[in-house]
Amino acid sequence: MMQPGPVERAVMTDLAERANSGLGQAALVLARELDRSEDASMATVARELRLLLVEIDRLVPSESRSDLDDLRARRAAREASG
């Protein structure tokens, strides 16, 4: 199995305990795709990942989330979108 890339690691950190949910697993798949993608679809995948992470936060807020976690999530989304 391949080691997680930077986007996947950031998403795993951001999701923490929520990574095992269905939406969390979908977010990890998108993060893996972003780490491995080198074509024009990156922007589309990054947008979908960002929207999915927002939806996860809305539906399943993390009690252990801190301001630093929010900063990391925004940075990962910004780096993923180009």
C-alpha cells in the first residue's frame, strides 16, 4: 500500500475520529486522488473535497477541533486548489 500524500495526511488529521464515517472515507478517497492527480481534474477534485469537508463539519462537528485544526484544514484546501 502506498504511503499517504500530503493532502490525504491533512484530511486524516482534520477528520480525526470522523474519518471512519462514510463521508470521511469519501473525503479520503478524494484526497488520495488529489495527491496522485496531475491533470486538469485537480481543480474539480479539490472543489469537491472542500465541499465535502464543509458538509462533514456541518453534519458531524468534532468536539476535539481547535483553531489550529481549522487553520490546517483551510491551508490544505488552499494548497489542494492550486
